[in-house]
Amino acid sequence: MAKTTSLQQLAVGIDIGGTGTKFGIVDRHGNILFSGEISSRNHSEVEGFIDELHGVLYDMIEQAGGPGRIKGIGVGAPNGNFYSGTVEYAPNLPWKGIIPFAKMLEEKFKLPVVLTNDANAAAIGEMMYGAAQGMKDFIMITLGTGVGSGIVANGKLIYGHDGFAGELGHTIIIPNGRLHEGTGKLGSLESYASATGVRLTALEMLAKTNEKSILRDIPPKRIDSKKVYEAAMQGDKLAKEVFEFTGQILGLALANFVMFSSPEAIILFGGLTKSGELILKPTRESMEINLLKVFQNKVKILVSHLREADAAILGASALVWEMKTA
């Protein structure tokens, strides 16, 4: 009887990214029954964002059978703290300071809410439904607007004493390097290996050289990682160099991460992975060159099997099934 009841229950998974927020209603088997997306940047105050989210998501909950069928809401958010349910000083979101996000959602939806870092949610989704199934030691790296990470060791997600372990995107990879506007730090991995970083590298290369490039025909404000990719696929030398440089830095960082936790695999997820071998080849080469011999040729670099929109939604929803009920 308990099994039948559990199968009937559903969970909500919400993935808050630096640009967009994706959400879905998920069953225990990882089937996303309903899904949608809103911008993460339409509201300077978090209250307006939650109001918009509620307006769209509550209609889906009603379509799925109403609040009584929902066990809870799982949220993956930048700088999300699993222990406190807060989003704290997220550099890529418009809402500043410490936000009691889980509590605010609970009050709005009248449902239990559990929250974690967005990349941690993606790692849980990958472990349950994706390329990391069966793995007990792996690192998930999300390459999107920023660079997120989730570290799984001995089958458990690493949260640290305060809930913030695994901010690998903010590790300093080039001392006194590029400024990260969100944090004020110099030379972090996120400044180089994110979609934002690819754009900045392209702009820097265009400014420092006279090399011919398709990108010179595009106004600087309109250059983004997608346009750099499109130029590279057309054989543009400068655009290819952007990905070569990005891969070298990412590979160096991954080598450091491997020597820290000796994972079975590093799983890459997010928009930049669509660049394929343009970024994967220099990343693999750079990682292997920078590894100690004892670590070389042991760690796989995999691209997530899950749809980009799905991994974090599935991971966030998976948090719900672990929730203790009163």
C-alpha cells in the first residue's frame, strides 16, 4: 500500500540559473510530466520573482492533480545553502545579500521546500538518472553563465561544514588575472571557462590582434559564446583560438580537482558543452599534461547524457524524495 501511495506522489524541481529559471513536475522514475521556464533577471527584488514563478508553476501543479499530490519542492540555486535554505550573496543573480529562499517559497506555495546549490542539484540528477549512475566518486562541472560544481565522494555529495563546499568555479586559476565583476576576485575559473568568459576572451583577442575574423563584423555588445562557436565552425582562426585558450585553462583547473578528490569521472554539463571537441580536445590535453603520473589516463571527461534543462530539475526534485515527513 505504501508503494502505491509513493508512486502517486510527485515532486517539483526548480533550477535557478544566472539567466533563466527552469522548473518541472517529476515522478519518482524521473519522468518530467510538466515543465516551463522564466527569466531569472526580470525582477530586481526576489519577491517579484517568486510571484512570477508562483503564477506559472501553480497552474502546472493544478494540472498535475493539485497541491495534495505534491510531496514537496526541491530547488537548485547559485550559492544555495542546503543547511539553511538560503541563497547567499549569489554573484550571478540580481538579488543581493542573504535570502531565506526556501522559507519564502514554503509560505507562497504552502508546500515543504528543500534547497541546495544548483550544481549540486545537477550532480544528484546525474547520479540518479544520467552518466554518473553507479559512480561513487565524480565531479559535476556546469559550464553556463557561470561555472558551478558538485563533488560526490564515497557516494555522498560534499557540502562542507557550512553548506558551501564545492565552489570550484571561484577557485583562482590565474593569479591576478581577469576581474570577476560579481565577486571582485581576480583570475577565477569562472572568469575564463564560462559562456561569459568565452565572450570576454574573444573581445580581448579581437582588441589585442589585427587577425582577420568573422567576429569583427559583429558589434562587440552582440558577441557571445554562441557567435564565437558559430565562427569557429566556419573555420575562423581567432574563434578557434578562443576555445583552445578556454580549454587549456579548464583542463588545468580539472587537473587540480582530480588531484584533490581522485574522481572516476568529471562530467561536464551546460551550454558550453555544445561546442563539442572545440573545447573538449584542448581540455583533455591540458588536464592530462598537468596531472601527476599516478593520476594520468585514469579519469574520464564525459558530457552529461541528460538534456540541459533536465539534469538540475531532476536533481532538485530528487531532493524531495529524501525529505523527512512529519
